[in-house]
Amino acid sequence: MNPPRKLLLEVMFKAEYCLPCFYMDETVREVLPKYADHVEYRRVDFMKSPGKERFLELSCSLFGEEAVKKHCRLAPVPSLFIDGELVFDAIPPIFELEEAIEEALEGNGS
């Protein structure tokens, strides 16, 4: 029997000088030890490859390819995605982040 798949948490991140991005990353990192066996974390640094490609993928999943390419609709920055779904478009309080992770884990069968 395979172990349950880990949840993928991704933070859209511009750069260290972007304070909202920095604090979103810090908030997620603060709760990671509690969920180490159940969660994989990636910081999507969209100013560099391969972060650019992932940022566009997630933006297209939110708004559709046409909206991204023709109307420049992009994923919010910073934002937090769990398994490819936008969950927070602003820095969440830790308790809300933990609730979102717990809810996603229940849906994942973990």
C-alpha cells in the first residue's frame, strides 16, 4: 500500500525585498515542521526559471490562457496555493493556514 501523497504548498514569491512575499514565505515556513510528513513546500520565485513557468501555469489555471496572454490576468502576489488551488491571496494568520492545511489533508486522506 502506498503512503498518501503529500500536499503541495506553493507560495508565489517575487523577491526578498518584497515584504509581503517575504512574510508569506515566513508564515508558511513557521507551520511546516508540524506537517513535515504530509506537506511539500515550494517557493515559486517567478522572477527566475523555472518559477516563471509555474507562475504562468497557475495563473492560467485561475483565469484561463486567453485572460493571461491577452489581458495580463496573473495570480496574486503573494499568494498561497495548495495542490494547485488558490487558498490565500494575502498573508494568512497562522491559525487560518493550519486550518486550510488540515482541511486539505482530510480531503487527501492523510
